[in-house]
Amino acid sequence: MSVTIKDVAARAGVAPSTVSRVLSDSPHISDKTKQKVRKVMDEMGYHLNYNAQMLATQSTKTIGIIMKNSTSETMHNSFFPEVIRGISALCSKYDFSISLTTGESEEEIFNDTVKMVRGKRVDGMIVLYSKKDDKVVPYLIESGIPFVVIGKPLIESSKIMFVDNDNIQAAKEATDFLLNLGHEKIAFIGEDEQFEVSEARLNGFSQALKGKNLTVPKSYIKNISFNPDHGRRIIGELLDLPEPPTALVVSDDLNALIVLTALSERGIKVPNDMSMIIFNDSVIAKVSNPPLTTVDTQIFQLGYESANCLIELVKEPTMFKKSVIIPTVIVERNSCLPL
């Protein structure tokens, strides 16, 4: 016979309503009482009936996560598992589950989002990107569902809560790191220009060079889609310039791997012939040959704080829509040398 809330209440010496409030993590119940009731639940093997709770509270206890790209592309991106790990860590604390969009195109991702919202499958959404001409965020605003964006929203709206790094400042510091080593011919390799993060990092890169009264040749600004052949072509274009760069700022760690391979194929060694700094401090930066100097964007913390903000918003939909900026730090390894 299954254990009920009334059974737990009788053993703990509290009212059934107190047990219910403990289950919903009510702030009106003291931590001492919560600990006592939860201990009794564990001892009695009580498990919450989530279906019954959903019917009673009109809550799914589920957060939807809107992917940056198609599922197949995203699963290759080192950012994704770490940001999900951060989201999951916070969700676990509050007994929330997560649900991912699974579309293979922008339209399918948008349709997945609409189905989640209209089907009341989730209590709120986390958007893992900020992008030009995006249909998802305007739809979420219109629908009224709580949501948080990881990245700086491109829509000026007090209705949007977001978590981000200061990507302009982070890229400026990364470029200054190379400038302080004596490099002046520095190229920037970004990713998809549609995403706000790529534009912000290019801005920071440009600001750092202008601060030293250095001009940025257009030929030094490149973007790579995650494609080895494209990477080889881009690196070839840079190396074949009359004045090739002596250092690179690479905005994406997966692209950094492509760049390393393309440089090696041309006989260019990092850091002896080319210095290189990248972003994210993922496992790629640590196991590459050589290990790469990187800007640690604290991806886990981006996920953790986005989930924390969203659950706060779900519990209090009228709360002020805040923004959270996660600090970055440069982790020095073996990919940069003084000129």
C-alpha cells in the first residue's frame, strides 16, 4: 500500500497541509520543519505523485529549453552539455524536470516551442541564444509564459530577463592579452554573425585595437561555420596575406579545433609561429595540443543562474525582470608567446 501525505503528517506530527507546503518548498515553512518532514518522507519511502500535483497546482514542474541550432549541430557544441549541466543542477534542487526542443531547422524549433507553450507542457522556457530576426522570443513575449534568455536580447524590452557575460569586455581583455605580448597584427575568427554573442566579441576585439591606435583590416575579420573545409580556406586566406597575422582571437572553441588543424596542415605551429586565444574553457581547450589559453565564460554558471532566474519568475510572474552578468576570467595555458 502506498504512503500518503496523511501518513507522513501523522509520523512527523504536523498537519497534512504542512507536508503539502514542504513539497512545494513554501517559504512560510521553517527549514527545521522542512528537514524533519523530508526525513520522515525518506524513512517511509514517500514519493510525490507528480500527476496529482500537476492537477492540483496547474504546474508541470518542467522547464523547456530552446536550442541554439538543430539537435544534431548542438550536440557537437561543447557549450551545450555544460550549460545543461548547470540548468539541471538548479532544477534538481527544486524538483523540476527539463524538456528540450528537438527540431532540425529554425522552423521546427519554433514549432516545438509553440507546442510546448500551447500544450502547457512547461512552466517556463530558457532560450540558449540571442539571435537576429528570431521568431521565438517575440512569440514568448506575446504568449505571456515566463522565460529567460542566455545572451543579451536584441529586442529592447523590459519584459525580457537574461543571463550573460559581458562579451564586449571579455573580447577586449582577450585582445589586450595578445597586445600586451607585443602582437599588433591580430585577426578575429568569429562564428555565425546572426548571433549576438559573435557581434559583441567582434566589438570588443575592435575596441581593444582602436585603444592602441591600430586599424583592423577587413581581411583580418573572418567567420567560420563549423566546417573543416571552410576553416582551411579561411586560414589559407589569412596566411596568404602580404602581412599575415601573428596572433588569433577565436570566438568559438570548436572553430579553434578546426583552426589548429588548418594551421598544422600549413606547417604553422602554435604558439611558436602563431599565438591563439579562444573562448569558453571547455575540455577542447584543455586537451588540445598545445593546451589553449582561453576566456573562461563559466558556462555552468550561465546555466545555473538562468534556471534560478526562471524558477523565481515562475513562482512570482510579476517580479521585476532582472539581468545577471556572469564574470569571465582568462586562463593562461600554452598557446600564446611574446612576439
